Amino acid sequence: MQSTRRSFAAKLSAVAVGAAVATLPLFAQAADTIKVGILHSLSGTMAISETVLKDVALMTIDEINAKGGVMGKKLEPVVVDPASNWPLFAEKAKQLIDQDKVAAVFGCWTSVSRKSVLPVFEEKNSLLFYPVQYEGEELSKNVFYTGAAPNQQAIPAVEYLMSKDGGSAKRFVLLGTDYVYPRTTNKILRAFLKAKGVADADIMEDYTPFGHSDYQSIIAKIKKFASEGKKTAVVSTINGDSNVPFYKELGNQGLKATDVPVVAFSVGEEELRGVDTKPLVGHLAAWNYFMSIKSPANTEFVKKWSDYAKARGIAGHKDRPLTNDPMEATYIGMHMWAKAVEKAKSTDTDKVIAAMAGQTMPAPGGFTSTMDKENHHLHKPVFIGEIKADGQFNVVWKTKGPVVADPWSDYIAENKGKKNVPAKK
């Protein structure tokens, strides 16, 4: 810049030089911020789940900026809407990296959206923080997975259903939305159930497309399957706004938790907001965080969110702003990234990756979250909660402490020998 300026000064008139100098504050102003991308569906079938993640990301940015920003610079959010359109996620990711020059991206919910953007982040050596539970079977240098791996959600949930406390289930319905996360998770669960002696005849597997709304015949099939003699449980990997008609039909057909308990992996406080939860009391969800958890860190987190949401008119349940698991994972991931940038004294991807290893944070869930030193996953506690009439969850089971993620499931034969360390590219 200095040599360029000198050459301009030598060649241009004083007026031209003055004009050039007048533009410098604009460049200085741009350099005073660090841009971060927010890549969530704000329209389409996944907006029911993802919009609030955009909002909590903006809240977290405000919180970080209020404390001085990162490296003395304010964070500047760049929000885009990939509109529940999986190829559009990749286009928006390229836009954020190439045009907007963001230092990192926080986003995606479905695994198909994450798979869509993964080649973009790897090719451009940029960073994605992914805040939702997923199927594992992936480990990228350019992704930090702040949601749960299968051994931090799916496996413990099914173990609970098989236990005496969980109802001693012997038959299982694996019901999901038709894409990679449910199918891969159910592949792992089939292998797990087989290892536990459950016969194929005692497993029913069914899928519906994104946005599916008519669950009448599927609930009828589940009731018939459950009537065949053995205690039956449903494992739901339904995603997005299909959860609303699914749970409504569950209530319509009187499928109570005492008869056939449903444990969901993608239903939290936010998804239940539009449903009459009274007929659903006792059905289950497995997460690494619930709003109802009692801890000083969670009390603070819920209050921060409540104040932020009310000030901006963000909808809640009966005027009560809601928090959920992916919101907590977003919050943790953003704060850890900010700490890593401060530690690295740089937003350079490779330097930040190195600085992320071993980052810790007192999590709203009541435990200290730790970023694994090698596998880019958080060590997370596991909670199983029962739906209450008010749409909150009563925790009925939890691990003694955080569980270390196992991205490559031990129940998949081809995973033998795979290392839980991202390959360098």
C-alpha cells in the first residue's frame, strides 16, 4: 500500500491525492471489523428449527462485541438464507467466503446441507462450525462439530429405552426424514440392536420426505406393529416442520407414551412450540442440553436469551422465549472460536484450528464443555427428557459427566482401524 501510495503521489495532482486520501477511512473502517457468516435456513421446511439459531448467533456476536470484540475488533455478522435448498447452501457458502471474506461460518442444520457445503470449506480452507447432532461417519479438518455424535445421543437413548427405567423395549420403529442423517443413524442403530440380540423382524424402518404432513397411515402402521406382543418404542429422526403434524397425529390417534414411547433426536423446545403438548406428556427426547436444566450457567444463558428475544419481538411459547440444544451448541462454538482467534492472534484458518484444540467453556448444560484436542468434537453430557404439558422437558436420565465423541461408530464394521483425527489435505 505504501509503495502504491508513493507512486500515486508522484504521478497525480494534489487534488487527486486529496481525493485518494479521503477514501482511506473507508478502508480503515473495514479493517476494524471481523466478518463472520451465518448460514441458516430462514425460509422453507427447516426454518422452524434454524431461524432461532441465526438469532442466537446474533445475540452471541453482540455479547462478544460488548466485551471488546475479538483482537480489539468488532465482529460483523453476514446473514444469508439458503432457504432449505441444499445446493443453495453451497452457493451461499462460496459467497460468504469469496465475496464477503468471512473469517468463519456458523451454520447448517441437516446433514445434507452440511454435506453440500463441505467440499467448499475444504477446497477454500475455511472454517464451518456445525451446531446440530448428526450421524457421524465424517471428520473434516475444516469443520468443528459442536452438536452430538451418535454415541453422545442416539446410542444412549436406545440403551435407555431397552433398560427397565426406559420401559424395557424389545421392538423398535426407526422413523425418519428421508436423507443422510436418519438413514445413517438408523444403520448404526440397526447394527447396535443386532449386537444386543434384537431380530430384524422386531425392527420397523420407515421414511418420509422433507415437509411431509400426513402421518395418519404411518401412525396406524406403528400401532399395528406395536400390537404384536412385545414392548415397542419409536426412535424418531424426523426433521423440520414435519414434526408438527407427526406429533399432532400421535395425539389424534391416542398413542401415549405409556403404550409406545417416542424418543426424538431433532425435537426440542422450539419444535414443540406449535403443538398441543398435553397428549404428548411422557414422550422423550435425547439431547445434550434442555432449557429446564438447573445450573447457574443455564440461568444466566436463559436470561440473556429471554432479554434479547423480548427486546426484538422474537416469538416464544406463551410469551416465554425458548432455548434449546442447538442454540447452546451455537453459543459455545462462537465463544470458543473467539477465544481461539485471541489465542492465535489471527483469523488464519490453520492457526485457529490449532488454537481450538482443548478449548473449554462452562456450558449452560451445567458441565464444562471441552473441544477435543484431536477430533474437532465437543465432549458433551447426554440427557434424556420427558415432554411436559408446558412444552418443557423433565430430565429423567443423564450421564455422570461429558462423553467423548466417537465420530466413527464402533458398530459399523468398516470403521475398524479408522482414526478419530481429521485427515490433513
